[in-house]
Amino acid sequence: MGVKMSGNVQRMSLRVYYEDTDFSGRVYHASYLRFFERGRTEWLRAFGLRHNTFVEANQMTFAVTRLLVDFEAAAFIDDLLEIETELQARRGAVLNFRQRVAREGSALVNAAVDIVAIRGNRAVRPPREILAALAAAIRA
């Protein structure tokens, strides 16, 4: 899996496997959500932020609160896809991401994803060190 960063935009290559598809060999719609999750996780890692650190050091994690997905074309088994992830804004505890799945430069699926930092069952502002990394990412 190749991951490239360009400022605030991260691009990750991903191969479509049989387990990602439906009976027709097309990527099953829910698989795109897993692809987007992997993209956001790798985006966070690129800025030194890891899920296990959130949980261990801050008893904090992230949860999706809003997801808007536009399906434009299908991907198929064995396709090599590019998952593009960009943090667009941060408001309090909420991070707004733009994500895209493309094949050979052509957009297949676009998404707007909001995630919120949570501790227990409550939304919380991330700790200062995480906010600093996110601020640097948005400026990038």
C-alpha cells in the first residue's frame, strides 16, 4: 500500500480484492466506507496521530457523525484505486474531511465525512498536542 502526502492531501493506493466485491465483481457500496476509514487512519498517521495513542493517553477516540457519499462509477475486482483524503476544517470537536476514490485519475466515489472526538459517550475537544498537529495539517 503506497501512501503519498502533498501538503494536507494524502493519497493511498489500494487494490480491490474479491472480499470487497458483490456477486457481479463490482465493489460493494459498504466497502467504500472501509476504504475511506483506511484513508482517514493513514492521514492521521502521516501527522503523527495514532488511534492507539488517543485511547491510551487520552481515553479518546473518533466516531463518524455525518457521511455524505456520491457514487459516480463502479470499481471492479483487481482495480488499483487511489483513496484521497483531505482535512478541510476543524470546528470544536468535529473534523471535516473530503475523500475521494479514483481509478487512473477518474473519480468514482466522493464523500464528505465529519468525525468527532469522543471520550466515553461525549464529544470533547482533542488535547492541545492533537490540535497543534491538526492546525499544522490544515495550514499545509
